Amino acid sequence: MLAADLPLFNNRRDAGKQLANALFQLRLHQPIVLALPRGGVPIGFEIAQSLHVPLDILLVRKIGVPGMPELALGAVVDGNAHQVVWNESLVNALKLKNIELEVLMQQQLEEIERRRQLYRGSKSPLALKGRTAIVVDDGIATGSTMKAALRGLANTEIAALLVATPVAPLDVWESILGLIDQGVCLYCPEPFGAVGRYYSYFEQLEDQEVINLLMRADELFASRSG
């Protein structure tokens, strides 16, 4: 779908509500929402509340080009054995050595560990076996972060894998669809640019906001299940 007017969303919560409306039409087997922090959490919260399902996080970090952190060199995802996806053409163009890539990856693994302790504490990840995992982010640009997230779910025995995002470039979205069972992307504008241009308000989320949303989601789900 081409975007006629910008912005498309007031904020992440608005985008989440629009995505929730689209997902509500699907028949999903025991869905669980896995949000990519930080930006995916407000969107995941709205989806989880609409579908009355649990919300958890999927810890994945973009590996940025040195000096240009917004340019994705690759991404790494948390797990028993961490998974990494590199943008091989960019790695080759920059002529980065393996030791340089290892340092960049370790920096992001340290941030993943910090976030795990901060967001989860002693709480274990929710069980995924036999469920439909709905992986959520506030937008997809290069696709490297999302592809790393999907790779990290490869051995979790989930029943089905679905990606939900408000906006993504058409070619990137088509490449994502080849890796999943179902997908919902509200807009695929071309030319794409940056994710933030499709939001009126695209603030930098603080850790405490993420923690508050996760706690609130747990409380709401428990109250419905009790």
C-alpha cells in the first residue's frame, strides 16, 4: 500500500491500535505478542490488550556502523546461543575485519544483558511452545533487526510465526514475508526514508516507560485470566 499523506500515525500507541484492528480479523492459535524494545513495546501493548493475550519482549539489537549508528551493519538477538545477521554488502564495502565486527557485536550483547536484567529482573521469558508468536516493532527499515529476531525464534517450537509492523519498505517487507507464516504491514511507502517520518510524535522511549508498560500488560492479562 502506498502512503498518500504523512504522517500516518499520531504516535506508537495509535499505530498499535491500527495494527490491533488488522490482527483482530485473523484466526490465531494461542497468540503471544513479542515486542522489540524499546519502540515496539507501546505497539505490542496495544495489540496484547486488543487480543487479550500476553506480552513479552524479544531482545535484539541493531549493530550500527562506527560513527553512523543509525546505519545498520547487522543485528544480534538474545538466546541460549545468540544469533547475528550481517549486512554482508556493507561489511564488504567498509572492509571491516572480523575482530572489529566481534567488538561491535559484543557491545550490543552487553546492552542486551543490561536490558534483560532491567526489563525482566528474575522473571523468566514466557513459554512459546505451541503458540503463535506475533513479533512486533514500530517500523522496519533495512530489515536486519527483524531478521535477527526471527532467526532467534527458529528453535523455540512455536506453532506459527507472524510479524506485525506499521510501516516498511516494500522490498524489505517482501523479504520478511519469505521467512514467516503470516505478516501484517499497514503501509509500504516508496521511497521509504526513515521510520520516524511516518509518525507525528516519535519520541525516544526511556527504560522506565518500557518497564511500566510490561508491568501493566502483566497485570491486565492476569486480571482477565483470573
